Amino acid sequence: MSAVRGEGAPQLNIVAHSYGSTTAAVALTQPGIKVDNFVTLGSAGLPDNVHTAADLNAGHVYPGHARDKIPGETESGDQRAWTGREPCPPREPD
């Protein structure tokens, strides 16, 4: 996009769900790839070489996740959501 539009390029965003967040993260670790915002929803997980948001060529990273469900609770939530979640430190400003 930036090669065609140059400095006048609109904001470039990726919103990815499930395994799409994994494949998008793989792409965002490659040189020459850059987006303004990367949003993950219901992610299947990011590649092992992504340890922090700074490992992705994205200006901002926004992970979405389900609220944890406490065993025995009747309200909505995901009792398995915590199994793939590890804290991802925020990206340092450029």
C-alpha cells in the first residue's frame, strides 16, 4: 500500500480472527511489512518468535479475548480462554 500511495496512504489495519490472527502475525514479522493497527479476536495464538508487541511490525496491537469463566459460574464467559493467554508487554513508542 505504501509503495503505491506513498505518504498519502490511508491508515492500514488488520482485524484477524482465530487462525487468521496467527497467519497475520507471521506476515507482520517479515521485513518490509508494516500496518498501523493489528487487532486479534479469538486468536488461535501467535508464533513462538513473537514475545512482545514490539516483535510485530504494527504501530498498535489490540488483543481481544473472552472474559474468563470461573468454575461453577453460570454467567457468560469462556472457561478455556486462559489456556492460551500469556501477557504481552506493550510496545514501546517509536
